[in-house]
Amino acid sequence: MASYISPEVRDKFETLSVDLKNMIMERDVRLNNVFDLIAVLEEIVAEADH
């Protein structure tokens, strides 16, 4: 499955660093709204804390 970034979230997604965007895309996620984006960012932060 490939990640999907909805047009609603695309502008916010594009403001992220290239490394962060790549980390998100590797997760095969569907970002339909800003809450989905926040959730995946929180997961990445939680994993980095371990």
C-alpha cells in the first residue's frame, strides 16, 4: 500500500523537512486531514523518545 496525502493536508505536509516527509511516506499511511498528520507525527516522536 502506498501512502496517501489528501489535498486538504498537502500544503501542511509540504512544509515538513524532506527527512520527515520520507519517514511518513515509508509508513504507508492515509492522511485525510490534519488530525491524521498530527497522529503520525506523534507516533514518530514517541518512537524517537525510546
